Amino acid sequence: MAKRSLSDPKHDSLRQQGILNRRPQTVTDELFGQREFFDAHDLVQVKYEMLRRVQKEGRPVSTTAAAFGFSRPSYYQAQSAFEQAGLAGLIPRKRGPKAAHKLTAEILEFLQKHASRMLRCGPRNLGDLVQQRFQRLVHPRTIERALARSQKKRRRRRSKR
């Protein structure tokens, strides 16, 4: 496998896109060691070649997955993602919640009302109020972020007028 410098523009681009393989050294397949076209740092390319090897060349899943730095379950996840979404399915997705799922519109309105009334009321006290009223445990930092977002939105609305 050809070594690249740490400030390689391609690697910077892969990192920004979220498709930089964090473990390129685990890719031991001969294609990635012989030819410069094949880049073990490109996670999408590595997954695609792994799938191609099994599907088109009939290689065993276990040994092929290991040669590409993956486990058998990871192979099957990649295969399923590829079958459902094509090449785009091989791009990793961000994990975890995509939005503030604990703070409904009703809870956010409640927080805004109490935060503006009680200027000294900190996020921890607001969290206690939310737990008493809605029986939902919300971390103080989540409350801080939600209130900061809502203040930004209000400022934007005012500036557009």
C-alpha cells in the first residue's frame, strides 16, 4: 500500500466527507498493495471492492471481509446498504439522534417562558421543573443548547423585519 503524507489533499477531502477509513492498515487485499488507484484510506472504495470480490469473483465472505479490514457482520451490513441505496449506501451515516428528541415544542415553550421569567434560574433548575411537570429527565446542557438555539432564531426573525 502506497504511503501518503498526513497533509494529502485527497485524505483531507475524504475526512471532510466523512469517508476516510480510520484503519487503512487493516486492508490487506492484494489490489490495495499493488496499484495506486486503489486507496485503502477511501472507505467507500474499500467496501465496494469487498462486495465486488464476493459477488463477482465468488470469494468466501469471511476471508474477503478480513482482507478488507471488516468482520462478516460488517460485510452483510454493507451488502444490505448497497442493495438498498447503491453506492451512496456505503457512505457512513452519523450515529445517534438527529434532533433534540427529548424537547418537544411544548417543553421548549415551557422552558422559554420560565427562563425569561426567572433570569437567575439556571439550566439545572429548569431541568428539575421539566421533570416535575412533564416527567422527562433532560440534561442541563441540552436545555442550554435549546435555549441558545431559540434565542438565535428570535434574533434572526427580528433582523429580517
